[in-house]
Amino acid sequence: MVSIALIGAGRIGRLHAENLAADPRVDFAAVADANTTAAEDLASQHATPPRSVEAVFADRDIEAILIASSTESHAGFIERAARAGKAVLCEKPIDLDLARARQAVAVAEHCGVPLAIGFNRRFDIHFRALKARLEAGAIGELESLSIVSRDPAPPSLEFLRGSGGLFRDMMIHDFDMLRWLSGEEPVELYAMAANLIDPAIGAIGDVDSAIVSLRLASGRLAQITTSRRAAYGYDQRIECHGALGMARADNVRPTTVEVAGAEGFRRDPAEPFFLERYDAAFKAELAHFVDCLVSGTPPSPGGPDGLAALLLADQAALSLKSGQPVKIPAL
């Protein structure tokens, strides 16, 4: 058994709590949150004690921390966990500031503790199958990738104000997927964005629709299309084009049933949101983290992956501000 405490009792914390409680190899040791009522409520649902953050870090029997708190607290909690000798699985991003994120990763590396970053999409069975086909040469030499990621509706303005913007909050997942699928680093990008959904999002300095074009180190090309609105559900698609053909991962639907009638063909819509679409991926992410702690294998994605995706998000914001393509500096 691996003893793991959860910090964060919000929406994503509740998802992680269910998975911690369900994994037979995990001793779900505690729930902590600045909102003590939220921590108590969530802890009671899973027969685990609510504890203060200080108590969690001080408890030597707790081997690992799952950080699902607000973004501004991530880096500090990573450092506190590392200095206490506890492994970390932290939700993305590490921080909204790249320099601060570097500091946190450096502390974890110096302390020698495992640090995993919550890019859960790497654990989705459909995307993993796509990557396996690419590596097996199913489409020959990869030439270009296209990633589409659209949320069903924008989050609240309150959330967006502290999110770091569309590139750091939302598209950061797609930057990680691009690096993971291609196996190489982007060297140049150009970002375009607009406010096409809600002018209030623009009023707080954010965008709701964006397209980023990238050139990879090998010369391959990629494009990421992101929107805060999709009337038909949670839109998650990836298409890879190569010398011998094309491979793609399409939207996941509740069933594969298709009904035909005089009005045409009908089938289920895409899953409604990330909680449903990536439920299995979150479980697999936790299982991988536990596997790594048991075997002593470094987890992946790790701290450097979190830094690389944040760097790309920063460069996209820079390109949007300047209106020009930007060369991506070394991490």
C-alpha cells in the first residue's frame, strides 16, 4: 500500500478523491483544503480524515501528495512536499510563471523525490493507441499533426481571471500532446486568437478562440485549434498525416450505436465534458504514479514536461501580443 494524501477539495479534487479511494494499492490518508468545510465534506464521503495542510506535510507515514488545489499554490506545495521527502502528483500547470515553476522542479530534483505532472491525456487509451500506430510506422514518416480541443462552454469569469489565460490553462494540454506524440520539440510558433464567444472574456484580458501553428525541430508542421465553446459536446480530436497515409483519434461517444431513418443518420453526441471523456485516463494516470512509486521508476510526464508545455504557452502569448511568429528558446 502507498499512503497518499490529497490537497484540494474542489471539482478536480473530488475526481481524484474517488480514484484514490477506489485504488486497492492506495491508502487514502487524508484530505486537506484551505476551505475546511469542503475538506470535511469530501473526506467524509471516502471514510478518510480531513487534516490541515501542515499536518499532512508533517506526517512521516504519508509517502506522497496529490496536489489538486488552486494553481497559485502548486509550486509552493511541490516544494514543501519535496522537502518533506514525499513524492508528488501535481495537476497542471506547475505555476503560471515559468521562473517560479523552474524553482519548484529544481527543488524536487534536488530532494530526489518523484514529481509527476497531471497531463492526463497521455493516459487516454485512444491517444495511446494513436501513438503506438505512429511508432509502428503505420503512416510512414510523420509529416504533420492537427489537434482540435474545444470545451462545451466557457468557465466562469471568476475562474478565468485566475487561470493564466487560454494558452496556460487550456491549450497547455495540447502543447504536451504535441510533444508526446511527435517525440520532438517545437522550434517556432505563430498564434492567432480572438473573442468570438463572449466579449466579457476579452474585457478581462483573455481570449476564447485560438489557433497556433508550429514548426518542429525536424521541420514537421503542427496546428492546434482551441475554443471555449462547442455546441455539440466536448470536442477532442487528433489527426496525424504521414508519407503512407493518415491516422486519427476521433471523439469518444457514450455508445457506438447509429440509427438511420427518413431524416438521415443519427448517433450519440460527443461526451459532455472532461470528467466523462477522461475518466479512465485519470484512473490510469494514478495507477502509473503508484506503479512508479512501487518500482522506483521515474514518473512520466514529469517536471521537465510541465516546464516545456508552460514555455510553449508563454511563447504563444508572446506571439499573440506581437502579431509575429516567435522562435522558441531552449528550456
